Amino acid sequence: MKLQSNTSGGLNGAGNHDLWIEALRAEKPYLFEPLEFWPVDGGRMEQAIRGVRKGEAVLMGRSAGMRQIWGVTYGDFEPQQPTATISSAMASDHPEAFFNPERRTRPVLAVIGSIHGGETEGIALSMNLIHLMEHGVDLLGRRHDALRDRMREVRLVIVPCLNPDGRAKAAVTHLSGATRDELFLVQQGICQDGSLFAGRKVKEVSPIPPGFLKRMGGYYNDAGVNLQHDDFFGPQLAPENEAVMKLFRRELPDTFITLHAHGAPAAFIGPDAFIAPGYQRKQTEAMGYILSRLVDRGIPILAPEQIVTPPWSFYFQTWLHHMTGSLPLLFEFCHGLEGYTPSSPEQTLDTGLLMIGAWMEYFTHFGARPRSHELYAPVAPAN
């Protein structure tokens, strides 16, 4: 069955909305077939995480749908023991009252996989990183000694799938070879009139109220919350974000990367609004450093000036930054959609491994937290 739609019309052959994923499964079974090197279903993820021996598996909490949320850590934990909140420490002109780099002998780097359930690329990369740390090879049996050595030099915190509810709803193993409309079906869902819930209008209703959609896609947890746009300062966080908040308050990572995916070539989204100029400079430097490595390997990228994004949004990563002082990065994998930039799951995994290697190389050489919140250094007073 061919899925056809636009944002105002109905799906071709619209019927029982519960059957649309099954129709897609029948038409493109390869989108659902399990791949040994791409363990993105809940059972395989949990089995691998429970088998961790060289790191520590952490049950962070449960989703809105009561599914388990797991993290894995490698390297010694070095607590910071702050004597003030981050706000108070910055106001005191002694930020070390919150975060003192002298208490840390190695940087702490965090990787957050699937925030949106149909974006499985970050899960697959995370699980390959865990397998590499545990067994010395990725899930294709390949050694990455330089990457593994860098991973051993840091405390590494990995959250493979922050949104297990969305992961269950999305159902697909990957979206390489899917159409743009099939992406909307999997990720956002179907409106009551039978049209795809697509485009910018998916940001106009948040969280998704009960009964608003015929079928809710993998973008959301079971309570209809898009974790990227939670009510971060409201009376109640989504339980998934509550779980990652507790983890980050304990770890206080120096930098973290959130892994997303879109139809365009690989890209970083940034620098972020609402963070200090010194942090924006570090973001820009890191993004350029990493993207240059991808270009050197012939991997298509979306240049920063080609990215269209609302300039003043306050995102998930902005919230975590202001809670911890950690430097945020947001990476978009290429889905490999039909008619767009092609990328097979194998190519996508290679992109992720190269990107993570360059990310770690940059921060181990140049540091993550800027020395100053100013663009380069504190402005010297005039004589």
C-alpha cells in the first residue's frame, strides 16, 4: 500500500488508523527487519545493558508509559561537591563554588540517544559504543582502537534511549529508504481527519492532548510530551526528563551531545541561543572541527549557514546547560530518506563513530568548558 498525503488532505486509502504501521510494514518490510549491528528494540537494548560488566548500568527511572530508562557509565566517578547553586556561584564571581575543575582528573562526556522514537540512529550508535567498551569491537566486529582509547580517557555517560515510549510507537528499525510522508507517519502520527500530522503545526500543540490525534507517533512519550520541548520550568517535568535531570545533577558533565536525525545530510544545530558567548564560541569551534572530519571522509554534511531553525527557541539541551554549566551539542544524523541524501544503516553507523571520535578528540585536546563566559576572556577594565 503506497502512503500518499499532504498536510491538508487525507491519506490515500485511509481506514483504521491502527493499520497504517502494518500497511507500511507490508510495503517496506526492510524498515522493520532487525539488524544485528543496529539493536534498537527495547528487549535487545535491555539485554545488552544488563550484560554490561566493564561499566555500570544505571536504571535511571521510568517513562510516562512505565518503561525502563537505562544509562551506562564508564570511568571513575569524581563528585564535585558544590557549595552553592550554579546561579549563586556565578553571582559570587567564584564559579568553582558550583563546579571546580581541580576536583576532576578526567572530563565527563555524556551521550543522549533517542529523544524522538523514530530517530533510531542515536540508539544504534550508543549501543555500538557500549559494545566497543565491553568487547573491543563494534557490533560489526570491527576494532576502533583509537576511539576506544579516547573513551577510556574520560568518564563516559551513555543514555541510549531517553524515550522508550516513542520508540515503541515508532516501531521501525530505521528510516533509510522511507519517504518523507512515511517519516511523518512514524514520527508525528495521523490527525482526526486522516491527514498526516506534519510540518510546523506539530509544534503548535504541546503536549498532545488525549484524543487530539487518531494515531500518535514516536516523537512523543505516552503522555504526548515532546521531550525536546517539555515545560522545563513548569510544575511537572516529563518523567523521562526528570530522570535525565537527576543523572546530570549527579554527573555534572563537561559536555554532552544529543543525537537526532532528519532528512537532510548530517548536521549540527547551533550555536544555541540563551547561552553565554564563551559557550557559543566553543560550540562553533567544536562543530567546525567535527564537520571537517566528516568532510575529509566524503560524508555529505549540511553547512551551518544552510540550517533553518527558530533562532530563539529554548530547547532540552539549553535547559540541561543552565542546570549544569555543561557545553551542549545537537547532532542530526541523515535518515537516508527516499529522494533525499542516501545513507544506509551501515554508512550511518560509520558516520556516528567518526563523529564521536572527533568529538572526543576535540574535547580531550581543547577542553569543553570555556575559560570565560565572555567570547574569549574577561574584558580587562580600562585604565
